Amino acid sequence: MRSWQELILDREYLDEVQRRDLDQHLPNCNNCRAWAKALGEAEAVVTDQLLAEMDPLAFRAQLLHALARERRQNGWQRCLICWMC
């Protein structure tokens, strides 16, 4: 079985059963919810920066800032520990 984090990353390609299983898992797993939130925030930053054609160094700084904020707020280590939860 694939890890929950892999399912989160591939959400748009999941079949109905996989998506339902993931949707049922996320409300009950703080670590996976934090992982999904961090991924969504990173994706939003990437999308915004690509659309704005921002300087790569400024983009990198914003991305690292977003990841650091998530780590402070939700304990990034918990997300990594939950890799196979």
C-alpha cells in the first residue's frame, strides 16, 4: 500500500476509492493534515511566483519562509514520522 503522503501528493490522480479513503483519513490524522496543508501552501507559493515571474532568489526565500512557519506551527518532524501512519 502507498503511504498517505504519496496519496496526498497524487490526489488529483486517485480513483474514487483511494480519494474516499484519504478523505476519511485526513480528519483523524493531525500529521497528515499538516502534511496536506504544507503541500497546499507550497503549491500556492509556487503557483503565485510562477504567475508573477518572480526572481528565483526571492521565490526561494518565500518558500523557505512558508516551510519554516509550518514547521514552527505544526512540528514538521511529526509529518515525517507519520510517513507510514
